[in-house]
Amino acid sequence: MIPELGHFALILALLLSVAQAVFNLGGAARGNMAWMAAGRSAVVGQFVFVALAFGSLAWAFIQRDFSVVYVATNSHSQLPLFYRIAAVWGAHEGSLLLWSLCLAGWTLAVAACSGSLEAPFRSRVLGFLGLISIGFQLFMLTTSNPFKRLMPAASEGLDLNPLLQDFALAVHPPILYLGYVGFSVAFAFACATLLEGRLDAAWARWTRPWTLAAWLFLTIGIALGSWWAYYELGWGGWWFWDPVENASFMPWLAGTALIHSLAVTEKRGLFKSWTLLLAVSAFSLSLLGTFLVRSGVLISVHAFATDPKRGIFILAFLTIVIGGALLLYAWRAPRLKSAAGFEVTARESFLLFNNAFLVAALGLILLGTLYPLFMDALELGKISVGPPYFELVFLVPMLPLLALLGVGMHAAWKRGLLGSARNRLYAAAGLGIGGALLIGGAAYGDLRPMTTLGFALALWVMLSALAIPLARIRARQPLPAAVLGMVVAHFGIGLATLGITGVQSFKVEKDFALAVGEAAQIAGYDFRFAAIRDVQGPNFIGVEADIVVTREGSPVTVLHPQKRLYNSGGNPMTEAGIEVGAARDLFAALGDELGQGRWSLRLQYKPLIRYIWLGAILVAFGGLIAALDRRYRVPAQARAGETVPATQ
Amino acid sequence: MTPRRKRLLAVVAILAGVGAATALAMLAFQDNLLYFYNPSQVLAGDAPGGRTFRIGGMVTEGSLQRTEGTLQVRFVVTDYQHSIPVRYEGLLPDLFREGQGVIAHGKMTASGEFAADEVLAKHDENYMPPEVAESLHTPTPARVSE
Amino acid sequence: MKLPFRFLVPAIAFAVLVAFFVIGLQREPGRIPSPLIGKPAPAFSLESLGEPAWKVGSADFSGRPWLLNVWATWCVGCRDEHEALLAIARENRVAIMGLNWRDDRALALRWLAQLGNPYVSVAYDPEGRTAIDWGVYGAPETFLVDADGRVIKKHVGPLTMETWEREFLPLLPPAEAAK
């Protein structure tokens, strides 16, 4: 009964999406206030019914209703409640419903918080969001219905993929999708702006907090995914340049470029058409990512099972939405002209470089991700692009970006770098280089050029960021949320760079064959294989090892790596034993029995790896602070058309 | 600087940037494009000698051999037309099994053995490359196997 | 209306990308639906694999749904899906007929003897003509034919239990109480 209600709710949601699109866009075109008001009501209605549909599916999972195909293929009677709920978005159909829910949620938020927007503009934004909703709901109802029944009901489910039975990965999709989908708001704002042929830059101010919000969710989502891969996939890697990872990283790069470009457009009215193009691109990359993951053209880790109809539908949807937006851009953007000038050392210049390097990295990563497809389409062979390609093409643009980042934060709008800022920067540079030599030399005894450069850039960015609030406090100047947010976020980037440099330069990963009682040494730590025993969990059995870790004789920790066999069958799974420290992680994964009483073990030393995720969290936190700046909450109409002074 | 000069500078800068990016891409692609071959193709000489590539197929039943008490393993990869022995030292992925699919990353040695530095199991939740999924659906061979 | 070319560049680049995607989807025909879906199953009558004097064919299961599984001993994925086929056969929901495609009779029989036989009957198609009628271009492929003799589903590549439960079972009529 409930699944049928859910299905019906989804159909109603689709109808309301159509109403949302028609009444909003039509009402704006005709200047009909009644229609536009109806369009806003449709937004609420759509959200309610999508939520009902989602709730019905969740209920089916909670109740272990194996007469629903999707539940039967993704759940199990012994699956704990938390994971039964997380299983809702564990596979293709349910994750689409999550997408739709996120989209409906963002749309509702925009409708609720945009009272200060002019009615036609606001309606156009909601209308475009409605068009996107139609696409996803139609997709579900025609090719990917989560409510399909199974008669007779399965007596037992196939279980949720054991890899997904984990807290981080359970919450990873909702947060990630809030990010991906959130870029649709910037997209809709851009399309509305283009459609209206607006020549001013007021839309940049309206779009900025929404984009920041989506971007910060995406940042957290990606960081969660990386952290999960590290401890769950068993082999200690934290980023693989896998097509699906790239599918989330590329919108992030575009989103980062966008928030910086929006700053310039908002403050100085420059880069208007470029910012619009970026806004369209960020969401387009989200959609592209969806296509890559679900169509079968590129298969990878997270690949959802592919059905021929789905690939075609998504591609058609992609073509209409992105193609339409790009044609709209080509039609309207030429009318936008930015005439103001700026000094080479002004903030505008640095943000221009920021965009240039981010977009270069983005383009090269996109090329690497799609290259296998191009080669296959041209019948030039079946290839895959290895991680070293991505590492190189990402690293090269990032080096100058980080260097310029430190300076750019201190550059004033229009006029450029002021005297007092220069001194601060020399200090930061000096301390940065000194610090890098200290860390490399004293802590790790290794002064490789790339490593030292990495540490130096990381410290440079962190110190340069800290210099801003210090200078303001000393000069008794105010510290607005926007500035504080920027400082925190950039500090986070520096911290993440520190972590990445440390782990990539000094990590040690080795495989050993050990019998109980034997030990192995890496990076000055002694890992002794003390014991191995059988264990049992709520839905699995397995073995667990005790690895006693000491350093120069004094005890450090005991690690407990496991190898599990889930009751629902399938292959064994590795749970690594990890010890988290202030300066490093120690990592042990259990392999197989090798005979002669020996087991294979992978032992790893991972210096500074935690700072990667800590840095990412700070980046997101900085974004949050900036998004909550008071000026975004002052009615936008009171400020539209104001010119802003050159300094903050 | 006149607007025209500025426009020219911008165009030159963009072209230079694109050129640099292209050069970087080509440099990065050089050794990092991994070609995939099945055993028949390798034995026919299609695979590049002396360079790293990927080989894929099924693990022949009964072919897995461990050197007792060590990390060394040997197994045979087959596409039911031809087979190639593989040797590897290290932890095998959880999903590695005889009679199931596998991809190995490494080089052919002079002895005709494939020295793998990485082994991925086909249904590995960690990674299933597209060519593997497609190789599971085989078009008819030129001749019926003997 | 003068349209500076550079503003069309993104749209053109995107169009090129879409063209590649379309080609990419078509290269692996499993990514686009088969034209056979909804049409009557192509009729055939072939020698049985085990008993050449007997004939097996598309008319054998008229009035009830059945599966046609295309396989061969040279086919890597067929080995992969074999366990799943045995499990599906044990469920007894539908009869499975095998189509042994461009294979050697003796090898095929030995294969079934060694690995188990999920098939109610196996048609022997060494020339591949019947396979061509069904639009088969590789193995394994599995077709679901309904009680009225129409092809209602085609699956390319190895069949897994998940695909069976998610895509095939919902298309079958509810099981009768007694068998």
C-alpha cells in the first residue's frame, strides 16, 4: 500500500513540477501576478509530494518490505535500522529520488528566501528549477521506478553492499547531492539573468550566498568520500582519480572558480558574461557527472547498474538542459559589456588568475576523464588514464595558484597592493620558507625540492591568511563575516596542502608475511603480530588480528584489523586497523592466510594525512561563515545598483 | 594601454595558456595511458614489449599457487582461447577468486610470464574498468576452439 | 543580429562532446534497447544438443514465459554467469532454454556435465543463423519471452542474481500457488 502511495506521490510531484515551470515562466513572460503566485505554490506542493515519496520508500526499507524490488535488492532482514534507512539512497533508483528531494528542497528555500527579488525574475529562477525537476522525476517514472513490486515477495533481501554499511558512506550521498544539486540554483539564476537580458550585476549578489552554500556542502561531501575510501577500502588510498571521484571534483573546481568570479562581478561589475558561463558550467558538470556514472560509457567504483534506456534518457536531458543554457548564453551574453579597468596588482587581477588556473586544471581533468571515451569512440583502443596523469595536470596549475593566493588575499580592489600589506607578505614568505625547511629537515630529515616547495606554499598560504585578521585587529578595523570566512577557508586550503605534501612525500606502504609473534618495521615503528582470533558481528563473522605497535621500545598502540564475511554471502571484506595521531596515522590491513601459519599484512605510515580532511572542513566552515554575512540578509533591492567603494 | 592592445594581450595570453595546458596534457599522457589486452592479444604480439600495460581475463580454476608462508603468488589468466601465467608479490584484493575475472597491471617478462605490480579483481567494488565489463560479453571467435 | 563567434564556442564544444557520447553509447550496443523488444520471438527449430534426433524450438514453451540464454564454451562471461543460471533454474519460476552458439557439440556437452546444467533443453546452433535472427552479436545474452511468445526483455552480458531480481522477476506473472 505504502509503496503505491509513494509512486502516486511521485506522479503528483511531476505534475506539480510541470505546473511550477509553466506558471512561473509563463507568468513572468506575461507579467501575470496570479500565475506567478500559483507557480510559487507549486514549489511548495512539489516539495511536499517528493518528500512523501521519499518517506514512503524509507518506510518500505524500515519495514523490510521485500515485495518492493528496490528494497529486496538493497536490504537484508539483519541490516541494522540506520543502514536500512541509508540503503534508500544506496543504489540508482533511490539515489535519484534523493536528487529530486534535494532539488525540491533547494527550490523551496529559494522561494522562501527571495522575497526581495523582483517577482518576474524570481519566477524565472523558480521556473528553470522546475524544468530540471521535471527531468529527474520523468526519468524516475519512465526508467527507474523505485517502487516497482516483486511478486511474490522475496523471502530475503540481497543486502546492502557491505562497503556501504558504514556511517560516513551512509551520510556521504545526501551531503554530496545537496552540493551537486545546489549548483542548480546558480544555474537557474544565470538562465533567468540571460533570459531577461539583464545588464546589471545585481544577480551576482543574489546568487553568491546560494552558491557558497552549495559549494560548502560539496566540499564536505567530497572530503567525506575521501576519508571513507581511506579507512574502508582497505588499502589506505585517499584519492584515486576514479571517474566518479572526478565527476564530483570537477563541479567543485568550477564552483570554486564561480564563487571567486561572483565576487568580482558583485563588487566591480566585471567578468559578467564569464561568471554567467561558469554558473552554467558548474551545474552542467554536475549533470555530466550523473551521466557518466549511470550511463555505462565509463564504469567505475560507484557505477550503478546500467540499463540501455537510462543512458539515452540522461543524454537527452543533458543535451536539452546544457545545450539550451549554452545557446541562451550565446544569444544574450554578447550584450554584456564590462568597461572598468583595474591595476595589475589589484584583487581583480588575482581573481582572474585564480579562475584561469582553476579552469585550466578543470579542463585537463575533464580531458583525462573523457579521453578513454574519445579513444573508444574513434576505435583507437581501450585505454584507461592512470592517476599519474591527473596528479601532474592538477599539480602544475595549483603551484602558481597557491603562490598568488597568498598575495591576492591582501590586494585591494582596483588600486592594488598597499604598502603595509607588502611587509606582512614578506614576513609570511620568509616564515613560510623557514618553516618548510624546518619541517622537512627536522621532522622528516628530507629536503626534497618538491616537498619543500609544497610545505612552503602551504605555510605561506596559512600565514598570509592569518595576517589579515591580525592586521585588522591591530588597526581596530572591523572583521566582517565575509572576510573572516575567506580567511578561514584559505587557511583550510593551506592546511590541506600541508597534509597532502606530507603524506605524498613521506608515506610508507609495505606488504609483509608474518606469523603470530613476528614483527615488521616501517618508518621507525615496530609492528608485532601478536594474536589472531575469530569474531562475530550483527550480520557478519570474521577474524581479527592484534598488532602491537611500539616505537623505540615504548608502546604506541594496538591495532585490530579485521577480515569479515557478511551473512548475506559474497566476498570477504577488510576492515583496517587505524591509529590516529597528531602528526601521522598508523594503518594495518589483514590479507589472507599464506600457509605455514603466516598471514599477509599491509602496514602503512601516513604522516599528516588527517590535515587534508581537517583542512577541507575548515574550507567548508569558511564558506559557511562567508555565506552568513549580514549583507546577504539585507534586502537586495535596497542595494541593487549601488557602487561599492574600492576597499572593503 | 589602449583597449585594442589590451584585447590583443588577452588573446595572446589565452593562446599561450591553452598551448601550455596542451603541452602539459601531452607530457602527462605519455606513460600514463594504460592499454588493455586479453591473453590472445598478448600472445599474438599486440601488447607493447617492455612497457607497462593491463591484461585481463578469468583466473583459471586450480591455477592459484602460493609460495607457502610468503606473499608470492602465481596464477593463470585465460580468455578460453589462450592463457598467460602471472606472478605477483603482495596482498591480493578481497574479491580475487579462481574462476572469476581479474585484471593485472604490469609487464611481460622474457620468460613469457606476466610480472604484475597490481592486481584488481573484476567484480571488485573498488574498481571495475569498462574494458573488463565489455570483455565479459564476447563476440564469436574466428574459429571454434579445439 | 551580430553574434560574436566566441560566444558560440561553449555550445559548439558541448555539441561535439554530445556527439562523442552518442557514439560511445552506440559502440556498446547493450547500451541501447534492442529492436526486438515487443515483437514476436523469431521462430526456430534446431537439433537438441544432447540428442541430435530430437528437435527443440521456440514453440516448445508456448503459453508460458521462458528464457533463452545464448552461451558457448569459448565465452568468458558464460562461465561467470553459470552459477547464477543454476540458482535461477533452481527457483523454478521459468524454464530456461540454452542456445549453444557457434560451438563444438562435444565440448559443450562436457562443459554442462562438469559445471551443471540449468537448461530444460539446449538448442544447437553451430552456424549461428538463429542467433542472427535474434540479433545476437555476442555471448552471453539472455532473452525473456512472455506467455504470448513476445520478446519482452534482453540482457547483454552475464546475468547476475541482482539483475534477475531487479529486472526480470518484476516482468513475470505472479507465481501460481502449486507447481
